[in-house]
Amino acid sequence: MDIKKVLNEVTKEIEQSSSQQELQNVKVAYLGKKGKITELLKSLKDLSLEEKKSSGSKLNLLRIEVDNLIKDKFNDLKIEEINSKLKNEYLDISFPPPNSIASKAHPISKTFDEVITIFGSMGYSVAEGPDIETDFFNFSALNIPENHPAREMQDTFYIDDKDKEGKPYVLRTHTSPVQIRTLLNQKPPVKIIAPGRTYRCDSDSTHSPMFHQVEGLFINENANMGDLKGTLIEFCKQFFNVQNLKVRFRPSYFPFTEPSAEMDIAYEIVDNKIQLGQGDRWLEILGCGMVNPIVLENCNVDTNIYQGFAFGVGLDRITMLKYGLTDIRSFFSGNLNWIASNGFTIGDF
């Protein structure tokens, strides 16, 4: 029984195997039910007890070593096969598949484009900020006190990591932190909108844990409530494409504006559908107000010289109203049939 000779033979055959099938044949030839090493193990029964102990130990080591050599070779061949496919096989993604369907833009994407275009025509520029915010930018700088309900766990997504003040980071609950970042880095006058994703712990047909907002900020020496109302009325007229738009402003409260108001637009039901602009029913559309002087002071803006207004609009909400959509959860379902029915082609932009 020349174990060394068997090891040399099988090692050579393993090394010469150029495919997984060839290697499998080698494995069967040596470790299969009738393989050479298996037959050697079976022959131990004819040996004496001492010979069984000595030869059995050596044969087991041989079997284990051959098995490991085969496994290593299998891995090498798999890698070679993958690299060969990557080198020689490719998919030309510049051509659509035979049964392709026309791509369509999501309604929210269209709303983003329209909102930016409308406010852009009024001289507003777009500002952006991070989705993960500190307590200062999301709450404190906006005059939201420590005990305000908006800070509660049921409204805000908190992150375990702490900021420099030892307070947990949050997923921003509004895009107002972008206003603070802008005021800290840019001297007035400031005229921006901040569209983007926001997050709150809420989910039903009209609320989503992740949704979209656009907030606006205008700071100069003489901005006033009349400017704010005119801006928002003009925006709604253009967005909803209703020139004789009936609106109202109701007093409200927000920590970051004073005075504060909510804007409603009139609507009526015609043939079981909402028609915006006229009627004796009202829909809340957005919140707004003059920027609270405390917020300006937190951003090192001289309130003896500057004042301004701010507003916030839920983009998902106005999209649903404009296109007659009833469930916000559909926006995030990823259903291609829904996109095909409710999306927009490039020509619609």
C-alpha cells in the first residue's frame, strides 16, 4: 500500500483538471463508492489489529487531504468560470428588451419639477440639506421648545448616535433645517425654497413615514404678510391651473412664525370628484407666517433691519389633490401598473 504514490497521482490529476466536470470525475475515481482510496479503506478488514491502526490513520489523513485539495480546486475553477463569463458575456443595456413598456415619471417627480419651475419664475433659488439632522437645526433653532409635542417619539424618528451636545440625531421632520443652514451661511436678502424628503412616525391613507415637502423663506428689509399672501395665491393658481381661485387665510400657531396662518382653498364635489377653486367647502393646503424674530436671532440676523416670511407645503398632499389620487401609500408601492396609469411621459413635463 503506497500511500505517497496514490497522493502524488491524485494531486497530479487534480491539478490537470480544467473543468468542474473533470474534477468531479477525479473525485469519484478516488473518493467515490468504488474509488481507489475508498477501496483501500475497505481492505483494512483483512489486516491485523496493529496494521489496521497504523494504515487506517494514514488512509484517513490521505482521504482528508485529497478532499481538501479537490475543494480548493473547485473554488479555483468557479472563480475562473465567473471571470471568463464576465470577460466574454455582457448585456447591452443601450437597447430595450423586446417587450419593454414606455417609461413614465412618478407624479411626485412631476410635482417637484412644477414647484421648482413656478417658484423659480418668482426669483427663488433651490437650497438643500441633509436628511439626518441635529436637534439644533431640526428643533432648537426653530424655537421648538424641549417639551413641544413634535419632539415626542411617536412623531420623530430618533437615531442612537449623539451630536456634539449629546442629543440624538433625528430624521428631519420638515425641511425647515435647510432655512436655518442657509441663514447661518448667507447674509440677507435670502430667497429660497427647500424641497425634499421628510420623516414622521405616521402611516395611513393620507400620511406616510417618509413624505415630501417644500418650504420657502424670504428675508429682506421690508417683506410683509401681503407679500406672503400674494406669493402663495399665485403659486396655487399656477400649480392647480385655476385662475379664479377662492382662498382664505386662517390664524394659526407655529413656533417658528409669528403671526402664523394656514391657507385653505375652496372646492366643491361635481360628479363625485373634487373640483378646486370654487364652492363652499374648504381644504387646508399649507402653513405659513412671518418668521419669528427668535429664529432670526438664533441665526445671527439683525431683527432691527431684517424680517421675512416662510411657508411649508406638503408635496404629496397637493399631488393627490391635483390628480385625484386617494392613497398616499400608492406613491411608495413600486407598482409598475400604478405608474403606467398615473405617471407622466416626458412630453407631459
